[in-house]
Amino acid sequence: MAFSRPAISKSSDNPPAPPVLRGKATGKPRVPGIPYRAITDSPLFYSLAFALSPVGTLRRIPQGRRPGSASAGHGVYDVEILYDVHDPHAGMGGSRQPRRENGTLSRRSTTVEEREGILQHTVSASREPGSRRWDRSIAQPARHLASDIGPRPPGSKGENRAARYVLRELEKLGFQAEVQDFRTPLTTAWAKALDRLLVIAGVLLFPVNGHLSYALLAAGFLAFLLERYGRSPFFWMAPSGRSTNVLVRVPPAREPEARLVLMAHLDSHWSAFYYRPGLVSLYRPFRAADTASHGLLFILFTLAYGGRLLGMDSSKLSFLWRVGLAITSLPFLSMLALFAKALSGRASPGGNHNGSGVALLLELARNYSRHRPHGAELWFAFTGASEANGRGARVLLRRHRRELRGAYFLVLEGVGRGFPACVVKEGPFPGFHADRRFLRLARRIIDSYAHYSGGLTSNRLYPGEAFHLLSRGHRAMTVTGREDTSIPRFWRWERDDQANVDPRNLRLALDFVRALVDAVDHGGLQRRGLAVREPGKGPSR
């Protein structure tokens, strides 16, 4: 069957017109038919209802991944409907007129409408109160964090309120949570601005004192590189506050074969003018240009300083210095933007980033509080101060260094919009690859549930918690929401509130993550000759 594919608008403020798939089903009536709903409450119901039905089947065939398709946040499918019905209105010729009733298929309709770019067969379109209550419950923590608590930058009162809220929710489930208090910088903008200030001062002082100039520039470049990997030497100079990690453990029913740490950060990000939806598309190219300018300045003034020591002609040294001044304009603009961010005092409400991750992790904790895992010990870690270069994750690693040796880390971030996807590469250039064992297992889950996920993706936008874990030699991977744009909707902006979280996307992400956790729990990492370290031990043979 062929179906029409409407054009999809690129505007973020006006959502695209929903793709409508239309088809006609015909067949000789043999037995009285029953109305089938194209939208069902769960994948299990979908599979059983249509696979075992003697009357007919409905088959959905995913199309190739492309912008505006399933992998990009809009489910586009071919639908083949094969069924026999007794329809007095159809006539002997099998002619039918498609009729839409509340987004479902009636006995005489073969129209499937995808209203908001969500996989419809896992999202109930019924008006039964049960499914709606379920959707509200899974998104309720994200809405509470974004609306009732509001912005939660590192070390703030909002972040501490979020930690207390999560602690109460876990205690209601019967967990005895471990609370880790620690100090954290309130923002990293001051440390980043100081790196650039040293570089700029080194360039300006070159005609006056070449030795001091090169020392400042080299120190600024080294601090810049360390800051990119979360190890800036100037973090201690920033104002600090108190942050909190909340941790619970779920032991398996038998001797643990693996340890899986599921993480989601409680804090939200500081906002700035360059995160505005109209300007945020320039963020990544400007960041790349800023990095390149630091490298060029270091190379250029290394040559100039060496030439000065060897007696290079003053006109050539002056030319090199003027070229360096022109290149310094990029670090100067970057420094001004960072000062504006540090002084603005505005933070995102953090609905999708990362209230959605916290909501999903709470729902997983609720599930496993009733059903213990089989062979994997599960840790649920709600970390603080992720914006401060993964400070909460680093505190967790330091306080449980022995127990977390050889553990697997699954980071949940920004799962409130788009299809759930696994991040292959973390962080800006050069970045780190996710753990290969995790990726092999994730590929098997993605192949088995192609209609669930957005496949594999890369995060070149910012260093998340998995980036800091991988940079320290741990085995980690991120599950995030893959949208139809390279930058998430309202990323780090003031409109990332409760309206930016779709409970149906959370439901898809929950199904996907549970499939991944269950695969780890039942020895999925041991297949195909993959060695798995037992908690606190070396690799098994």
C-alpha cells in the first residue's frame, strides 16, 4: 500500500502538521468482524491481539531513518491491514470511505493519524481514565521539579529541595536511601572565563615582556584543555554551595553477576542569551571556533617566542603578534559571553533536562521495588551538580571506589522528548566512545524493538555525566531523546518547563530502558564471548 507523506515544518514554535497515513482494506466477508483499534495500550497487547486473531492482522513496517521520520521524532510507517469483516455498508465491490473517530480505527475506517509524532501503537489513544492516570504519574515528578520547585542550578535551594523530594519518594517505596552531601561550585562560568582571560593577557603582553606573555598564554591554554575534561584548576575560586546525591541499591535474587548503576542528575542548567532558540544553532560552531582559536594562538606564539629567543626580525615578530590579536577576538567574545552567563543569575526550569530523567529513574525504582532483579545488582543514583562538570558523579565514584570498580553506568538524560536513543560518542572533539559491551547489547535491543527507539546517536554538544565517567576509565552509556533537530528543543532555555515533557515519550523511554536493564539482568553482557567483571573483581574467564 502507498501512503501520502506530508511536508514537515522546521519551525520549533509551531509543531509540524501530523503525518496522516491513509489506506484502504478490502476482503471477502467470511465471518462477522470485530472493530480493531490501531492504537493499543502496550506492545504485548499489540503483538498478541493481532498475531493470534483469526480475523485479521495489522502490520507496521518502519521506513528508513530520515529527518522527520521515526528516528527523528516522527513515526512514519507503512501500514498493511489484512482482515475480513461483515460490513453491510461496504457492498460487494468492497468500496469503503475512510472515517476517523478520535484518532482510532473504527470498523469502517483505515485511517491512522499520528497527532504529535509519537509511536502510536505504544501510546493509548483511548479515553479510559486508567491510561491517562498512568501517563500523569510517570510525568508527575518532572512537572513537580520544573513547575513547583523550578530552576535548580548546582548548590541552590532548588536543587536541595529536589533532593529532598526524591528522598521522600524513595522512602515511600520502602528504600533506605544513602545521602551524600558535598560542596560544589555554583557555576563553572567564572573558571572558564579566567582561562580565556589568561590567554588574552598573554597575547597583549607579548610586545612588553615575551617571557611573561608566553607563560600566561601557555598556562591559559593548559587550563582550557583541563577545563574541557572537567579538571579546571580554577574551580576552587568560584562561589560554592552544598549539593546532594541520593543513592539506593536493589540486591538481586541470587549472587550478583554484574552491577548496573542507573543515573540521572537533579540539577538544571544555567541559562544565557546564547541559548535562545534563535541563537542556539550557532553554539556548536562557535564553540568549535573557540577551541580552534586557542590551539592556533598557542602554536603561533610558540613560534613567535622561539623566534624572539633566536633573534628573529622585529617586523616578523610584529606581524605574528598582529595575527594573534585578530585571532584573540574569538576568546574575547567567548569571555564576554561567559561573564554574561555568570552575572545573569538565570537558570532553566529543567523540565526535559533533566526532570524527565529523574522521573524515569523514579519509575524504574518503583518497578524494581516490587520485582527484584535476577542476577544484577541495581543502583539508582540521583546526582547533584552535573552542571559543575559532573561533580556529583565524581563524588559518587570517590566514595564507592571499590564497589564501583567494573560496574556499568547507564545515564538517563533528556528523555522527555523524541525517541529513546543510545549515545555512541560523548562530548565535543575528540570525545569518548561508549562502552563496547553496552553498545553491542543496545544494538540488539534496538534491532528487536525498531519501532521503539531512535537508534544510535552522538552527543557533540556538551560533556554529560557519561563523558566524565568515560574519561575516568569507567564503562558508561547515555540514553537520551532523539528529536528532529541537532539541538534539543528549548535546550538550557527558560522554556524548558513542564510543557516540554511529553509523558508518552517517557513511556517509550521506560519500555526501552527496561528492556535494556532486563537484558543486563539476564546475562546479556555475557553473550558472544563478552567478558563481564563481577562487582569488585577482575574480569571473568
